[in-house]
Amino acid sequence: MPAPALFFSQPLSRRFPDHARKTYPAPSLAQKAAAARANDTKSHGPLSPAGKAPSSQNAIRHGCYVNADLLVNEHPEVWEALLLDFIARFHPIGQVELTRPR
């Protein structure tokens, strides 16, 4: 076997010359339709309100587009302290300037 640096710098076909790439025929329209029918029987997500509640939080990556002031895992006291610190530091004038941190 060649030295590791030389071994990994070569393409796969040179490292393993007897390794042939397998090619598979494209699936037929009937096979695609059968696969679609099989996948259709699988789960389409939660149906009960108890299952939908946690699932509705899946899209929250950050608070930028959230309609609520607080997320489920945030504490109101911390938010209130942050808001008061913002007001004391930047002295926002009017609702437009105060709307940004919300």
C-alpha cells in the first residue's frame, strides 16, 4: 500500500482500480407511482392537539419572526430586565424606536 499522503491524494479509481462503479437504471413511471403510494400511507404529522402543540414550535429558529414576545423556554423576569436596560441605555422616543427589541 502506498504512503498515506499519496494514497489519499489520488482519486478513488486510482486507489481501488478493481472497484467498478455500479450504475442502476432509472426507475420507471410505474415504480415511481408505486413508491409514491407506499409513502402516502406513512405518517403525515401529528393529528391530535397534544401532538400539534410541540410540533408547532419546530420552525422557531430564532425570535426574529415570532409573534409572541416570549418563547416557551424564556423567563418573563429576564425579558423585563432586558427591556428596562434597553430603555435606560438608548432612551427610545416613540413607539417606532421601542418596537425593535420586541
